[in-house]
Amino acid sequence: MKHYSTIRAAAAVTALLLWAVCAPARPKNGRSISGTVIDAVTSQPIEFVTVALIAPDSTVVNGTTTDSAGRFTIDRIPSSGNYRLLASFIGYKDLVTALDGIPSQEAVIALEPDTEMLAEAVVTARRPVIEQKLDKIVMNVSDAVSTEGSNGTDLLRKAPGVTIDFDGNVKLNGSNVAVWLDGRPSNLSGKELEVLLQSTDGTSIDRIEIMAHPSAKYDAAGGGGIINIVTKKNFMEGLNGSVNLSYGGMYFDRYNQNANGSVNLNYRGRKTSTFLTYSAGYDDMNANLLSESLYGSNYEMAMSNTSNMLLRNFNQMFRVGNDWYISDKDVLGVIVNGTFRNGSTGTYGDNFTEHTLNGSPVARLLSDIDNNDRFDGVSANLNYTRTFDQSKMQELTLNADYSWYDISNRSRQEDIPDPDFTPMMILDSTIFRQNAAQNLQIWSAKADYQQLFWQTGLLEAGLKWSRTITDNNSVREDFSHNIWNYNDSLSNLFLYDEQIAAAYISAAKSFGQKWSVKIGLRGEYTYARGDWRSAEKHSVKSYFNLFPTAFVSYMPTQKWRLAASYTRRINRPGYSQLNPFRTYISANSYTEGDPNLDPQFSDQVSLTVGYGQHLNLSLLYQHNSNLIMQHPEVNPDNGEQRLIWENFGTQEIAGASLSISELPITKWLNLSANYFAAYNGNTSTEGSYSDGSFVQSFYGNLTFLLPKEWKIEAGGFGSGNMTVGYMNIRPMYMLFAGVKKNLWDGRGTIALNVQDLLRSFATNVESYTGDIRTYRIDQRINMQKVTLSFSWRFGTASNVRRRNVGNVEESSRVGGSSGISTGQTGMGGR
């Protein structure tokens, strides 16, 4: 009943927002400009011209389109500041004019035809694929061919230095990161984060911001930084949106397929701005898992497990929000998100566990696994922004958030002796079922203040409080003597309550045209209580930490730029890592959490050198203490594999990253690439284990710009061998290609994409005891698909000035683990 009541509540909020959109517009406030746009040659009015108000920092503040008579009106123009007016339309040259030169009424703007554009294919302005900012790397994906027919997971895999493993964990240059959506945490991690990313249509994403060293304004969580996925927003008055459809498939030993669709609607009136996004998708694919462990006094015994898994998922996602422009200085907004998934994982074909003695088979079990999971999540944000003085960027933003998640998993597993095999070692049949349920509630409130000082300085300060309560219940039953028996030792009831209070202050200042400095300090107090009722164990943790940040940039010339930064961050254990439940990833392999995990801390230093708009070189050093990772253990009696989360010790990463952005090889061919190389050293807390390796990762993309709105894209990404704690992650790579054609003056797009061209993508992990490989797991995910997609856009859309609303960091740790993570929390891969 709780689930349906939540849906009804979300529907009520949606109805309220639509009512607000349809409500009569209130009188206009502030300065306004109205006029007509005409053809400079014929003097005829031009319809559908984009007229936008541009702020001094080149961001879009407001905008509209001309009507059939070429007329336009723009309201809510700030009374001070060097604002400009942009008029743009296909086939004409853009015109940018200072507001001081435009009358408030009956303004006439004459656009000159662009004869070169009309004679050739339509040429539109494009941003570089990769941009290097002071404190982040920006990957602009909206124009990429591979964006069509893709989802958030596909695009994130291609971001520089980013990997996503089989368990859904996201890493940046070998460290855990927090994934945000539109300036607010995604509320999810692991498999549940993967659900959200897969439910997000790629064509709705504008850019991916990679912040390896976030400022003090951002939550300190995420040892490797923050990845912020920014979706497209609209600033045009009236109704506009898009419809996207795609279908893909490929045959392996069975036919895998996926189908996705999404609808994005935006309406902007004089006093309100509303958006609604809904997407749904079905995906099935198969994966082949092979695990092996050595056991016995001299490792003379081996247990290997072969599983052919079929994964099916049906995802739905909605996102609705509204901003009310109460006055020129007051904006009230609300955002509601919902993510729902029904998934299943089962075995097909031959699945078995085999025991060998010195290489000769001695026992064989047939295995069958059937998992069904459900994820329901709804979150709501209420926000208010008060602008005291626009010219001084003086504003206060308040946020209140609530999130609710209901996660369940029902699994059944059978391991029975193979009747066609004559055993030399007797193994008993094992049949069990498990029902795991997790319910989470998250509350959060925060306040952020900012204002300019000394003309070129910006001061920011804020407070935040959050509380998370999670209730986990797992029931295990074993089948014996023809009845199901409750297994008390493997059933769990675990409660977790966490509160975090934080405060920060940050100051940024430019000194002339060459120097910029940004420093900040954030303090966070954490109180957490874990109650493992089934084992009568309790854990209480209370700690306060300071997180300083510092950024310095210097531009000696127009082409050369230097930047240095330092940040300290925390990686609190995820809720699934604290949860002591047993989750099976194959017939004889499972994962477990530890409620006594301590947080991981990271200190990072970087130095960046950039030349022009195409080249950037970064040197970095990172020290991680209390490293959170999985420790593989093998039962010496039967070879059963256990992966338990623990605080391993320390990790040190020292390396460099080279980035090439939109380097023009010819007029019609551009190259974008990123290469990361580092030494990764790992030492256990007791000093009994120490190892390291050279790690590297790459991303490359060639873009062919052809006439008549054709574009071809080909590229690849991958990573080399890497050692993380006890784990050694083997190399992995994937190639992709696609072609795209724009239709109807850019209103429509058709694209054909192929991912994993060589069927090469796999995640392989191994662990050694001395020089002996005692554990390994190979996971080959059959991801290759040929996808045909179509997009249709109506109205006009562009980016809107973004408000600092809706930030809930702690919920980014929600989610479970249904498989192996390649090393630490978010460690591995690239």
C-alpha cells in the first residue's frame, strides 16, 4: 500500500504543477524590451527567430522566439549589468547588440542572410567535445553521434578516465566518485545507480562535468570527486520538447535486444517554467561468468563455476519540476523524481560447479539461479532563491529534500549432483531461497549564500543537515526433507541510522587578467548507529572532519594556462557495504558487508598545464587511507568464494593525464582523446601485504564532419592491467562507431550506432597468495548491439541559467551490490 500511495502523491504533485502552468499569468515585473526582427535585404519579418538575453558571463538569462509577424518581448531584465541581446536564426548571421543601443519598445533588429551557409550544408556552432575548466573537465555530449540511441550508462563509460564495472560501480582514474544529476546527487549507487543511468535517455543529456577536485561548496563525499550529469533545459517561452525512440539488437548464442523511448516537455510562461520527462526502456542481454578458486593444504584442489546468465530489465523514470518567478528577486521551485525497475537474472544453457584434484575432475554439480528484483524510488525537492542584488550576485538559496526507496530481491538457487558424472568426492545437494528487503528514508535541508566582493571576488557559505534511516531484512530458507526450513544463521535484520551536519565557506578572486585563486574549508560531523539485531551486535561511530580546498590558476599568455589544486575528501561506506547480508553472484560466490567499516579519506594534489583550446596535461598525486575494498576469501574445505568489504589500508596514486580536445586534423576531421597513466601502490594496515602496478586508461574519438548534415564518429576506450589491494584487474577495452543525419532543419535526427565492435568488453579479476593465483573471476558481458534511433524536436531549446537547488549527497550511497566490484569501492578499470 505504501508503494501505491507514493505513486498517488507523485501524481498529485504533477497535477498541481500542471495547474500552475495553466494558471493566468500575473502582471510583468521589471524592465522589458519588445520589437521586431526583419530580413536586412527584403525588410520582411522573420518567424521563429531565437532572441536571447545574455549575461556578462555569457550565460543565457532569458529568451523567446518571434511570432508570425516577427515580433518578440523579453521581460525580467535586470536593472544593472552589461547585458546583451542575441538574435539567431538558421540561414542568417547571428547579431549580438548591447542593451544600451536598443530602445525598450518598437525595436527593429535586422538580420543579414548568411550566403555561405545557405550555399553549403547548414553549419551550426559546436562546442568542443572535451573542455578543461579551472576545477573540472567538461565532456559535451549533446552533438555526439553516439549520443543517439544511447543511455546515461553508455555515455558515462566514454567519459575521460571513467569506468563502470559489472556491479554498477563508477570510478574516476581508479577512485570512487559520487554521481550527480543536474547539480544534485543521483540518490543511488551500485546497481540502483545503473538503473537510473540506463533509464536516462542519452539525447536528454547536455554535458558531463568531471570534478576530480570539487570546491568546499560541494559535499565532501566521493574519494575520487564528483561526476555531474547535466541534462538539457529550456529558456524559450512557450511549449517545446522532444520525442526519442530507439531499437537495438545482436545475436550471440541467443538474440539480445533493447528498446527505449522518452518524451521531454518544457513550458515557459512569463511567471513560470515547467518541465516533464518520462522514459521507459526494456533491455535483455546475456553474460558469461567463470570463477575459480584453489583450496586444500597445498592448493591441490580447485573449484570452478561456469554460469551463463540472462539479464532482463524494464525501467521507468519520470522527472517533473516547476519554478515560479514570484518577482524579479524571488523564485520558488519544486522537483519530483521517480525511478522504477523490475528485473530478473537467471541461468540458461549449461551451468555447473566442478571440483578437481590436481587437474582431474572429482565432483560436478549442476546449478540453477533465479533472481527477481524490484526497485521503487521517489524523491522530492522544495527550493527557494532570493536575489538581493543581481549586480553583486548576492543571493540565498534554500533546499529541503525527502527521498523514499523500497528495494527487494527474491532469489532461488539449486546445486544438485550431475547424474551423468561419476563422482570421486561426494557433494550434497543445496537448494535455498532468499528474500531480501531494504527500505530507506532520507531527509535533508541546506542553505547556500553567495555574493561578490572587491569587484572580482565571489564569497560562498552554507549549512547542511541530513538524516538517513535504512531498514534491511533478509530471510534465508533451505530445502531439505521436502520442506522449507528457516535458516537463522543466514537470515539478518539490520538497522542503520546516520546523521550529518556540515558547514562551509569558500572565496574566489581574480587578480588582473592572469591570476585566479579559490580557497575553501568545509567541516562535517557524522553520527552513525548500526544495529545488527539478528546477531545482537551494535556499532556507533561519531567523528568530525575538516576538508580544505585550494585552487590557483595563472595565464601568462592568451594560449598558455597553468592551474594547481589541493582537496581532501571522504568516502563513507555505502549502505550495501555496511549491510552484513549475503548476496550470491554465482552458485558458489557471494559478497558480504561489514557494519564496522570506517570511512576512507583522500588527499589529492594536481598541476595542470594547458595550451590553446586543444591540449591539456595534468600531473596528480592521491593518497587514500582506510581504503575500502573487497577482500577475497576461499573456504579451505570446499573452495567456496567469499568477498567481504573491509578497510584494507593505504593506497597511493601518482601519474599524469593528457587530454586532446577537438584537434582539427583536416577541415572535416577532428580528434579528441584522453590518456591517463599512473603508478598505483597498495599497502595493508598491518604491512603484511604490499603490491603495486602501473595503470593506464585511454579514450579516443574521431569525428568526420560531412556535407548535408551527415556526421560519422568512431572511437574506443579501455584500461590496462591494475593492482588494487588484493585484486588484480585485467585489461579491458571497447570500440564503437556511428553515423548521424540531421533532418528538417535540425528538428529531426536519425542515427545508427554500434557498440563493442569487436565483442571485447570483459571484466576479469584475480587474486594471488604469494606467487599462486588462488582466486579469479572472469565476467564477459555481451554488450554488442546495433541500434537505430530517431529523435524529433519541436519548439526551440537551449541551456538555462542554472540554480543551486536540490542537493542530497547522502542518498548517493543508496543501492545494493549484486556482483563483484573490481577492487575497492569504485576502484578498478580505468
